[in-house]
Amino acid sequence: MSTPSSPPTGAPQPPRPGIPLPGSHLASQEPADPNRIRAEVDELLAELGPRPAATPAENTETGADITRRARILEQAHDVLVDALATVDKI
């Protein structure tokens, strides 16, 4: 049943007040630029350098390298999450 003020069935509904849109909790308001995003991710991935040997010797350097690589991958992930949040807002 529809009332005179109800939109027709199947019509897009306007956002209800008080319900946050996806990504609205993030501070970034800049639209996603695919070329900038690719450049940022490529730059971060280039920092990873060559892939380590399949069975590296267990030592402090290996642990530090894993930590460094994890930090770089986390930064690349953050770039992509921010881009997705921007796209969700559009």
C-alpha cells in the first residue's frame, strides 16, 4: 500500500536522516583519481623490492624485513580503502 507522499514502488529512496553513508566516517573528501591511486600503490609496492628466497635463514634481519614488508602492504591497503570510501560516497 502506498500513501500520497510515498515514492512509487521501485523508485530510489532518498537517504534517511541519521543513517550514515558508506565511508562518511572517513575524513577524506577528495574524489578518487585512479591514476593517483595506481601511482601511490605502485610506489609502495616498489619499496618491497625483490621477493625473498623461499626458505630464508631465521635471523633478526628476516624478522625486520617481514615487519617492513607488512608495514608497506598495510600502507598500500590504506590507500585502496580510502579510495573505496570516496567511491562509496558518490
